[in-house]
Amino acid sequence: MSDTFDSIKKGLEEAVEYAQGNKSGVRAHFPSVPDVRAIRNKTGMSQNEFASTIGISPQTLRYWEKGRRKPKGPVLVLLNIIDKAPDTILDILSQ
């Protein structure tokens, strides 16, 4: 078999073991769900401004801030990055 196949097979086997509760030897990374309101407050932006800047609706932002929903996927990564370096990221996004 090819090296690519072997690598994919090993990854799938590790995923199955992890799902079955065997956490030893497996590295899993799940971005933490940030405090969206705190991040927005760091930026000094209103809800409408912040939502527009990161490309979501103000209603979605309100749901996140109230804890009714959680950000997922790429926007979760973006929020974690904004949390770490708000000025830098917001300068980039505003260009």
C-alpha cells in the first residue's frame, strides 16, 4: 500500500480509538469557545460594527453573546485570533 493510504488508515484508526474513549497517544485539538462579548468589548465596537467586520449578522452575534448559540468553524478560529491580537486582526479586516 502507499504511504498516503497508510497515513490515512492510521488516522482513522486513531479517531475510532478516541471515539471509543482511548485518549492515550492521540492528540486532539478543539478550539475553545471564546467569550464573544468580551472579545467585542476589547475592540470597542458596537454589535453592528463587530458583526459587519467579521461577516455575520448582528442577530447571530447577539445569540452568541447571550449563549443561545456557539460559533463554529472558521469564525470560531477568527474569534480566537481576534482575542489574541485584536488590533492587528482588525487592521487587516478593515483594509
